[in-house]
Amino acid sequence: MAPMSSDDHSLNPQHRRILLRVARESIAHGLRSGRPLLVDPQEYDPELRAMRATFVTLNERGRLRGCIGHLEAIQPLVADVAENAFNAAFRDPRFPPVSAGEFDALEIHISVLSPPEPMEFSSQEDLLRQIRPGIDGLILEEGVYRGTFLPSVWEELPDPRQFLAHLKLKAGLPQDYWSDTLKVYRYTTESFSETEAA
């Protein structure tokens, strides 16, 4: 699992449980109605009303079943989780929509992102030296091409050079691509799942 960020925005165990419950309720609501759960942020604690960006990842029996999120904070945290949980279940283009028969087998994993910070580098080698394996999530941009890897991807791609090469492919670029106009941002995540919160 991705390391948690050490900033002052960490969520307490109760808030984590609430967000995981909202995520599961949003998927259940989607199965019934075809729409995400609409939450009223004013009904939640201030920490859950803060503008935060999230990703929701769904696993089924240890295999990825969907992952959708936002890189920028565009709405209150609890609303972002509800929307992304629904989208991960029903709108990830890599997978068919989740069925009612799969619901109980889903494991929900939430990542709350820190604001992305632009990285300054003079070459690919310079960039690779700055990347922190196991800690950094990266956003790569080149014109219309864009891709991101959450810090949890380090579990599958522990080598920075390999991590960056696969991120380029995800963004739609060749893995050996390089240019002086390439932009890279990094962020950290606070990550938690139902198995940990149980």
C-alpha cells in the first residue's frame, strides 16, 4: 500500500470509516438507480467538507476492478469520494460495469491526494534522481498527453526508471520519449481501505 502523507491533513479513523461507507453506499446506489449517491457536505464534519482530490480504487479478489479519480480538488472531500466510487464501479473504460453479484466481493481503497507540486529538472537523469520511490505519485504532461500513477503503483514498478517509462506509456507517449517541454508534478497520498478500517 502507498505510504501516507505526513502533512497536517491526515484523517482520523472515524473519518476514514465514514468515507469508505459513503463510497460503498454510492456503488450500491448506482446499482439501484444508475446514478452516484448525492451527499450533502454540510451534514459532515469540517474535515470531510474540505476541498480535496481523491482516487477510488476497487479490487475484486485481489485484482483491479476499477480506478477513477481527480488530480485537482474540485469539490468537498466526501462528495469527491461518492462520485469517484460510482465512476470506478461503472465508468472505468477498462472494465465492464460492476454487477450486483460482484458487490460483496469488492474491496474499496481510497487515496486522498496532496496538492500537486511542479518538479524542476534539467534532464531525465536529474528527474530520476529526485523521484522518491514509494512516496511520490507523479503526473506527466506533454501538450495534450497526460497520465498519472498513484504512489501505490511503486509496488508493481519499484524502479524509478521503469516507473517513469510506464507512466509515459500511460500518457500516450513512447517510453523513451523526452523533450524540454515535458512537465512533471508530484504529490503524496493518504491511503486506506476497508480491510484496514475493519
